[in-house]
Amino acid sequence: MPRSGRAARKPPPLEHGILLTATLCLLAGGAVMVYSASSARDLLAGGGDGTSYLVRYAIYGSLGLLAMRFLSRHGLEAARRATPVILLVAFGGLIAVMLPGIGVEVNGARRWIGAGPIQFQPSELMKLALVLYAVQLLAAQPRRVRSLKGILNPLLVIAAAACALVAVQPDLGTALVIAFTMGALLVAAGVPLRYLALIAGVAAFVVVVFALMEPYRRARLTAFLNPWADASGTGFQSVQGQIALGSGGLLGQGLGQSVQKVFYLPEAHTDFVLAVVGEELGVAGILGLLFLYGMIAFAGLRVARAARTAYEQLLAAGITSLILCQAALNTFTVLGLAPLTGVPLPFISYGSSNLLVLLAGMGLLLNVAAGGQAKLRAVPTKDADSSRDRRRRDSRPRRARAGGRRRAAG
């Protein structure tokens, strides 16, 4: 029996437990694989005891878990109110990255703000900011999806501007994740298929033209089609990833026993961590990761279907699509089914900004799964105002008319 003065708490639904379990399992697996993929090279480079990347992953993962816990309890209405500010901060960060003296350049790409180990990638924040903005706009004005003009202005115009700023860093992979997430969100909002086909065709044409503009992008495209044609040049990373996957077999070489991560595979702890998983844990390890992402897909879409308001439905669908689109693009890249994009594997790859943003998004998704905390505000209409005035008038004491008094006296 509950104690007097305390209301019995309703246990969270099954989807909440599935999402939380899958996220924690992915984080635990990510910590193990980041250490396994980075420790050998860290030692060979004279980086101490080989745990530097693991320590950073643990620190940012802890901060992300704190953000996830807070947002899962109190963050839905706060995120709704702060959406314009988050979007402006994300755009400001993307512009600041391109300014000399502010943006940090690594491997020819200028994507980070900060100094030393404390750096932040504004494009990661933009992914979540666009989801929040699109959800708020489509939930408040659902009729926009009925016309192409309503979709383009301002939603797709703002999304296209964000993708352009991200792509010129250059970071085509993150721009593709944004585009795919926006497409999935428009499908969830009920956009007619003919509009989606038109938008997808225009976007694909722009991506192809953008990819062919720079020589290194053309090289990546040709390397994707036949990486073994230049196995020591443009196709080196794809070839080494395929060798790592093939060496793992069904059950893998054993945890920590990868050879490719030490001498051959570039970015083993970030973009190509899935190849290390395949070499050390085999097909079974990759299927285990895909099963965990499948749990997020199953629970996230069920949460979206069972949500009480349009805002919560679209938010759950948008965050779930963001995680799955990024996971699918990274998986296809490592398996050789897509060109190299530089997209990290959610919760597994090392990447401080990506880890923080995705855990914050998962906190909002857990909030919706637990029942949501967003408060609905009634919008006064002309009928509502007239009915309210009528109720006030009817509640006042009525005075007897003079004619009525005369008839009563007679």
C-alpha cells in the first residue's frame, strides 16, 4: 500500500526500458572498442599508457549521461522553449568554424571550435537543433505538409542552408545525415510522396554535383565503385576495412587481437571502429550491434506511435531517425556499400560532440517514452472568447425588469 500523502508512481512502459538498456549496452561496448582500437597506436605514438582516448570517452560519456538523465525528466518543455536559441547557436558555430583563428583544422577539414582536448563540433549540435525546429514547426502548423511551398519555406530553406554550411567545412557525411533525417521526419509528418520524390531528386542532383566539384571527392566516389583498383591510394581505407571484416570470420580473432587497427586501418577508433569490431568479434559482434540498434528502432517507433501529442510523436520519430540514419550510413561505408563519409557510429565511435548530442537526444526520447512533460497551452479563438464572455454574463445575478415588477404587483 502506498504511504499517505504520496501518489503511487506509474512504472515506465516497456519501450522506456528497451531504449535505456540498448543505450547503456552500446555505451559499454563503445568504451571497450574505443580502448581496443586506440590503445596500441596510442602506445606506439608515446601517448602514455594507451588509455587517453578511453578516459576522454568516459568523461564525455558521463557528461552525456547526466544530460540524458536531466532531459529524460525535465527537458521536454525546456527544449521546446529553447529551440530557437539552440538553432541560432548552431548556425553561429558553423559560421565561426570558418573564421581564421577560431576554427580548428584537422586533416584538411575545419569542423571544430576549441583548443587542445576540449573541442566541440557545431555540426553535431545542428543535427539535433534542426530536428527540434522541424518538429516544432510541423506540430504547430500541420497543414504545411499539404503544399510544396509550405514545406520549402521556411523548413527546407533553413535545412538546406545548414547542409551547405556543413558541406563546405567539408563534412559531406554529416550533411547527408541531416538530409536523411529531415526526409524521415517529413515522411512521419505525412508529406505526399510526390513532393518527397521531387525533393529527393533535387537533393540527389545537388549532392552529385557537389561531390564532383573537388578532385578528392571524385576520387572517393571512384574508390567506392572499385576500391581495389587503387588499393594503396584512394581505396586504401576501404580495402583495409574489408580485410579487417574478412579476417574476423564468424566469431572474430578475439578482443584486442586486431592487426589492421595497429598498422593499416586509419581512424580505427572513430569512423572505422565497426571494422575493428568485425575483426575482433566477427560477424557475431556486428550482428549484436545491429540488434541493439534494432531495439532502438523498435522502441523509438512504438513510442512515436503511442505519444499523446503531435509534437511528442514527431520528436520521437525525429530522434530515432537521427540515430538510425547515422548508424546506417556508417555501416554501409565500412561494408563498402557507400562512399567514405566520415560519419561516426552512434555511441560506439570516439567523438565527444557526437556522443554528447546523441545522449541528449536520447534523454528527450526517454522523456516522451515515460509519458512526456510538455504542457499544452490552449490557443484562444473567437468562439472560445465569446463562450467565455457568455458564461461570465450568465453567472451574474439578474435584475428584475420594471415591467415585470408592475405585473407582479398587479
